[in-house]
Amino acid sequence: MTVTPLVRQHVAALTADELPAYVYDLPLLREHAATVRAALPHPVELYYAAKANPEPAVLAALRGAVDGYEVSSGGESAHVRAAVPGAALAFGGPGKTPAEIADAVGLGVHRWHVESEQELHRLAGALADTPGAVVDVLLRVNLPVGAGPLDSVALAMGGRPTPFGLDPERADACAALLAGPLGRQLRLHGVHAHLASGLRAPAQLQLAEQVVDWSVRFARRHRFPLAEVNVGGGMAVDYADPAARFDWTAFGTGLEKLLDRHPGLTLRIEPGRALTAYCGWYATEVLDVKQSHGEDFAVVRGGTHHLRTPATRGHDQPFDVLPVAGWDHPWPRPAATTGRATLAGQLCTPKDVLAHRAPVDGLRSGDRVLFAMAGAYAWNISHHEFLMHPRPGFHFLDGPAAGPDAVAPLAAGDGPAGG
Ligand SMILES: *Cc1c(COP(=O)(O)O)cnc(C)c1O
């Protein structure tokens, strides 16, 4: 069982019509984020990539552990500014519109991850009306990385031709621009590189070393003081092993050694998934169980229009079953018979599968299923409108983590802000 007592008790008390529901364990999130923070040496700044899960309650729960938030759109910058007022924001992402840039400047975003020369000009244009204002710029560079770290990753944003960041040669052109009049309001602060998602600690460290080495040479060549290197996010989350965690201790130790060689440098990381994946569950119930050509299928309320993660990543979402004893219908209770079942949703497409041929022990109609690791890239990346089923409920559980009466819903509603 990966389900926490807080979440299990809460889901057991919901009515069938209150399902499906996203249920978050906020004390668990705070505890995990504090563990991550504690594993990192102090010149390492921890930012949270808001796109992984921008629920206000999630952003607020992380506040004590993170140094700031990475936002990737005008929508995210306004939303995060409102959800965690006063928190530091770094604005990244390709394709920033002039209006987004102007709005974010107005919100006081002072750290920019710039992806092209044109973006430098646009940013300078947005600042022209406020002559005294100065912002810090990190050049996001798509570095040529040596063989090894990126061999086995789920998603690669760099190390090969992609729309992300600057080609190293164009980074030289940007540095030259920033050494000129543009540099009056745009201060070249360092380098940003988010090259891949799904890296374990040894590969992340190897990559961080390559990024820092490249950045040091880049700064020497252009004679600017290298204040900061942001080595991105992408820390691995293993959906096949819900108990596994990225090795933050090894990562922190490795970063400390790297910093020993570069005194005065600030390193920043900006994980998303590895911070919030574990704190959320998508809870639902089995509507029907049937046999098809020798296999068992359990159809649950909801589906991949609420939790698209397994369909986009091609994995099976881990889950626990909460058996429900009562069956007050006159007809026989449908049940799985083969020891394995495919858990499908309500959509009329064969892609609507949350878990394939998963081992189940007599799964029955009416049993509850809690899909784990649904705290990142889950609701907010899903295609909610397809087939017009009702939205899930949202429950952000808080309160003391211990004790049998620990269930204290902080907020419950039928839709998240900004969702
Ligand atoms: C998405 C993203 C992240 C976070 O990635 P995770 O895999 O969720 O850790 C960090 N930085 C940038 C620039 C991103 O686009």
C-alpha cells in the first residue's frame, strides 16, 4: 500500500457520486519537500517548476522548502504571483509573447531564462518604459553534451536539435549583445540548461558538471562574472516503483563537490515532477467488470481525460484497491476472474487505459481504486472536455499527519483554480 492513512480514510468516506476525485496529502508533500531541501547544500537554490502542478494549495505547501518558482507562461506567472504572493519567480519557456513579457515585467519578475536573441530585444523593449529597472538574464543554452547522461531519458530537450534554448554559437551572439547597450537593463547573470527529463542522480550530476564546465568557459570567453548556473529539473520518477525516490542525498553530495571547485557560484535546480508526483491520488470506483476474449477489464469512473499521464508516457499508473464489502443490488456482482485486469476509463477510445493487465485480487464492481503518483503532470495535462463527463472533485487534505482523526479537509471543490 502506498496510500497514506489520511488519503485512505478520506476516500473511504466519499460517496460514489463524489468520485472520481483528486486527493492530495499536503503534510506528505511538505515532508518530502523538506527532505529534498535538507539534502541540498546551501549555495544550491531550489525552485519548483510550477507547470508540474500549479494548484494553489500545492504551491503554498511548497513555500517553506523552495527558494522560488519557475514559471513558463504569462498565465503561470500571474497565477503563481497570486497564489504565493511575494515569492521569487523565474520566467522560462520558448515562445514568450511580447504581451506576456510586458505583464511579467509588470509583476516584478526579475529573473529571465532567455531563449533567443529576439527575446533579448523584446525583453529590452518591455523594460524601456521603466528606465531604472534592471533584470537578471540567464541564457538558456542547448549544450552539446557528451555521450552518456542523455542515453536513456524519457524526454530530451537538449543535446540534439530541438526548439529549446540557444545553440551555443547563438549564446555567443547574445553575450555580445548584452555587452552592448542592451546590457544597461539586462544583466548577464549566468547560464540555464534544462536538457532532459527522467534522469537518475548519477546522470544528473554528470550533466550538471558538463553544464557548469561549459558555463565557466563561456563566462571567461565573454569576460562576465558567472553568478549562477541553473541546471534545470528532470529528476527521475519511477512509475513502476512507487516506493523509489530520486537519490537526493547522492545528488546533494555531488553538487557540493562541484561547488567546491567553483567557490562563489550559485547553483540552482528547478524540479517539478520529482517534488509533487507522490502527494496526489486519483481516486475512483469500478463501475463494471467484464471478460473480453479471455481477459478481465475493469471500467472505472473517469479515465485518461482526468489522468492523462499513463497514456502520454506509455506507462501503467500504479494503484491500490480499497475493497468495498457492501453490494445492495439484486444482480450478481461483476468481478475479475483471471487475477489480472486492465483498468480502463469511460472514454470511447482504446487509448483510455490507466493500467494494463495489472495483478488484481478479485477486483469487483463497486470497489474503489486509488491511482498513486498523480500529483504531477496529471489533471493539468489532461484533455478534460473530451466526452463531457463531469469533472473530478479536488480535496486538499491537511492537518496533523498522525492520529486516527487526522482527516481534515482544508478545501474541497469541483474544480481547481486556473484549471
Ligand atoms: C518542465 C521543466 C522543468 C521541470 O521538469 P521536471 O521533469 O518536472 O522536473 C524544469 N525546467 C524547465 C525549463 C522545464 O521546462
